Amino acid sequence: MASNNAKGPLPDFSAPPGWKGRRNVPDGPVLQDSTLDEEIASLAELARLYPLPPGYGYVLTAWGQPVVEHHATGTRFSILAEEDILVFEWKQTTGGDEVYHTVEILRGSSDVSFPDAWPLSGAGDPDAVPAPQPSSADWQSQPSSADWLFQDQQEERKRERRRKNLLDRVRRQLRDGGEWTHRDDRCNYEGLVRAFRDGEEAAAELAEAVSTLLTDENRLVRSGAVATLPYTGELIGEDRLLDVLEEHRGLYHGVNALGSKGANYFKDLYSRVLCSLSDVASPGNRRAVRILRAAAEEGLQAALSGLARIDVDWFCQHAARLVPRENVLGMLHALATPVHRERFVRALAPWPARERDDALSKRGWNFLPVGPEEKARLRAIIRGNSVE
């Protein structure tokens, strides 16, 4: 088997500004920034893992890109190694039609077969056109647009592999308790929240994985994903939450949470997602307003704070019918202006004595983020509009 590059080591070079490929290699090739799996650190290692037939070997291009080279002609083929398979191909153009002939090499296998139409045997084909070799001036030139495209494609493949790996890890955590589990955790999702809060993984990538798992068929996984929404909901965004509520209603409406105490405070998983939507919905989002109004009419209180934020006039107009007086303080927190807070309190009049006394005795008044004068005025309105 051919193993290493027959052309000898490439000279050192300095990459031009903005180049994000391979670093200078005075002591030999380093491929962790290339198209290959990150654990493959040299051409010799590559040749050991993916042996080539006689007449072929691995070399580096001027910009550090590992390729397969046919030694006799210098013809080079771009490669990709992932999922324990190395692939390189040749494009044949006949009469304007393009046909790709692909060679696959399994990791550790010495059995390599070429397609019938493959142009170059191991001994070389005298009619083949050698690939142009870089001159000394080429070492300082910019990569071609094709080089950049190939680099971008490989980087996207790497990102996709990382996304899939993280998704599998997050799903395992929510289903079984995985790498982020602490012995004191009572629910699997707690370890994931800790990883998100402490920055053990990139927050946006974790939120993306949670977003995907919001529609997982496994109710335990789905419940755990929902329970993380107080931490991940803002990054997941209102559009995704709206999609979940509209397009996957059957996975949520009337469905109780499993293994997730945080979600059990709500009527069902649908209400938990509504609560998160109420926190992140933007004023003027008509789709959010429509869904929140419908939920409020259905008696789902998780929608009320969102309406108080983004649809305040409708909320105040219908407050007497939709808002239980026991929730007065929660709604006062959600309302943004003194005018709307006063309008809301007046909308709940008249106050029966028992509900008045209960509302005025709540300790939450001490934490209402308004000035003492406004607080006193709101309490006076409740007292003055009470009935015995």
C-alpha cells in the first residue's frame, strides 16, 4: 500500500490575511483544521487509517488541504473523511453531461475497488492530463474561489457533525440523565440547565438542541426540554415557540409533563410553552397576539402576562372576565405603565370584601417595582371599589 506523499514535504508558507485554513507547518503537516476528522494529525496517520492502492498517495496542497494524488500523472482528487469512510471522486464530462465516479475507503480496510470508468490505474495512464503543480510564487497567492467553496463545505460538515453530537448528548441527558447529572439532581433537566447557566457549552448551541427536542416523540425528553424554557426560551425565540404551539399542538395540549417538576406547576405542557411565549413575544407580533388571546379565552392563565405586555388595551378591556383577582399582583408586574396598572385595577371592580382583603394582605406588594405613591393609590382603589 502507498502510504505517504512521494513528493516530499512542502515548504513553509505564511497565509495571507483572513485565511482560516492550516497553520504554518515547519515540522510536518497538521490536519486538524482541514477537511479530515480532527483526530487525524498527519499524512502518515491518514495513510495508516485509510490505505490507498499502489500508485496513489496523500499530499498537501499549497494551502494545506490534504488530497489524494496519482503519482504518475500528478492528478489530484479532493477528499472527505467522516463516519469512518474516506471518499474521493472524479468528475467525467461527456457531451455536456457530468458523471461523478466515487471511490470509498473504509477505515482500516485494504480492499479498495475503483469504478469501471475510473481513468487512472495504479500504474498510471499516459493519456491523463497532469494536474497543475504550484510554483514557488503560488505559495503566497490567495486560494481560488473553488478552494474557498470546498473549505466552506467542509466546515459546514464539521458544524453539522458537532450539532448532531450535541443533540444526541442533550437528548440522552433529558431521557436517562447523562454527563451533566449531579447526584443531588431530582430531574434530568436540572443538569442541562446548570450547563447552560454555567457556560459549560455554548448557550446558543444548547438552545438549538433544546429547540429541536421540543417536538421529540419521547414525552420524557419533550417534558425536559420544556422545563428548560425559563433559561433557553429567549434564545430559542418566539417564532419557534409559536410553531410548536400551532403546528404540534397535539404534543402539548392536555399532555402532562413527565419527570420534570418545573413543568408540573402548569396545567399541561402547552401552558408551560405559553408562559415562555408570554416572556419573549414582541409587541406587534400578530401571530403571538392571536395565540395568546385564544389561550386566554380558553382559561389558560399562562397567556395573561404576555397579553399584559404586548396587547395591553385588549387585556385591560377583558380583564374582569379573564383575570382571577387572586392574580392581581402578577399582572401588575407585567403591565408597563402607571396608566395601564390603574386601568387594570379599576377594571376588576367591584371587589368583594374577602377577595379585597386577600389581595391587600399579599406580601408581594413589597416587591412590586413601583414607587410608594403609586402603590398607595392602587391599594386605595381596591379598598374604595370594594363591596361588603
